[in-house]
Amino acid sequence: MVDITHKQSTFRHAIATAIVEVSKEETIDAIRNNRVPKGNIFEFSRAAGLLAIKNTHMVIPDCHPLPIEFAAIKHEISGLQVIVTVEVSTIYKTGVEVEAMHGASITALTMYDMLKPIDKQVQIGTIKLEQKKGGKSDFNKEVPPGFKAAVIVCSDSIAAGEKEDKSGLAIISKLKKHGIEVSKYFIIADNKESIQNNALLLSETGFQLAIFTGGTGLSPRDVTPESLQPLIDREIPGVMEAARNYGQQRTPYAMLSRGVAGFIKDTLVLTLPGSVRGVEETMDSLFPQLLHVFKVAGGARHD
């Protein structure tokens, strides 16, 4: 199975259809008038379809078990066809497209089984996904033209050459996947004055995004939040709340992070942990949806 542990639970929705085609009008009359010998074709097939939706992971090996929070199956007669429409919704880490298509196919197959005694020419036609939404693809945002991003590593040991930077490079790699090229990358010591001076310089030179990594913990030298907090004009508490919530589901130590986020003038400043794992998890929790902030903030400034 594909690893989805890094994904976030979001609203997922899918609609699928299947077509059951009969060969004669008498079959349609029997369906309409509930005269199919095996029983009510709509109710039986709907029940089978619902069971199929809920148990997709039991028959499709690579599908994950997930909570089905809404499912609906509808039948529409059109000529000699019965169109089956299946809707499925959940709030989870992966989509429900296969669940919807599985439900449509089993609904159609149940109808076939019930109709074959009275019509030997019944056929199941196209089974297809009509619509899907949910997941990060819904939140992908285009990077504004001329977008400038900077990554700043705050670490005494790395600045002194005693250790190699891995966290800053991990941020650069994650940003690149979202179409963001880093214009400036540098390493500084855990020094309040240096952190503040660099943040102000980036803001004054037109950087839209400045990501600081390191110095968000509880050691005496961890001063990144204290350094940047007084410079922030508009704090965005929800950003770090989302990051900590995401991290807390993976390690109980996430609650110890003191990261802050907000705008220094027109520059969005983020403070990330110093560990590679902490950086990767925080980036996964925030991007690409965080890019929406530039559209919102930009619109607010131009009103």
C-alpha cells in the first residue's frame, strides 16, 4: 500500500456512474412497476452498492480502509438504460474515487443479476468517475510572478562549521516541489540581533517569503521566536497551530515547538524547527495551501 502517513485529512468527495442497459421495454416496465421476480431492484442494488463502498479495501488490495461519512446511490431510467449515480464523501488522508466506482459497479452487477431471469440481453455499460475533489491538488496555488523566497538556518554549530546543514536544504527541496525557487540561502548563529537584522533586510529588499529553521525549542540559545515576534506586524496564529497539530499526531514532542508566523511588512516569515523531520513535517502541513495567503494579503493591501 502507498504510504499516506504524511498526508493530511481533508474533505474528499467523488461521484461515479454506471450504465445498465436492457434489451426491451418490458424489462423497463417491470423495473418501474416493481415486478422483477427477485425483488425491488432499486432497493436491493442500493444495499449491495452501499456495502461495496464500505468494503472497497477488502477487495482492492491497494485501497486503504477509510471512514465513509456519506454515501448515496441514485437510479435514473432513460430509454432502455438505467443510469446509476454514486456519491461518496469522507474526511480523510486519501480520496474516495475507487470507493465510488466500486459502489457503482456492484450496484450495476446486482441489477444485472436480478434482471437476467427476465432479460437475457442485459448489459453493463460504461463505469466511470464523473467528479472528484479533495486533497492538496485542490489547494495548489500558482506562485506569483517575481516571487522571492529565502531560507535562513539559525544554528551556532552549523555557523561554526561543526555540523552540516540538512534542514535548510530540506526546506529548499520542499519549496522546489511547489514551484518556488529560493533566491537566498544562508546560515547564521543563534543571535537575536543577527536574526532581526536579516529579517528586516529581507523585508526591505522585496522578499515575499522568509523561512527560518532552528531556534524554536527550549534550550537557552533558542531565540528565533523572541527575535522575530517584535518585528511581526500581523501575526497568523493559525499557521503554527496547524503545524503543531500535524506534528502532534506524529510525535508528542511537537507541543514543545514555539514557532511563530506572520508578516513583517509584505514578507511572510515562518519559523520552523531545526530537525530535518520537524522541517519536513511542518512543510507538509503548510504547503501548498499556505500560498493562498499571498492572494488574500495582496488583495487586502490593494482594497
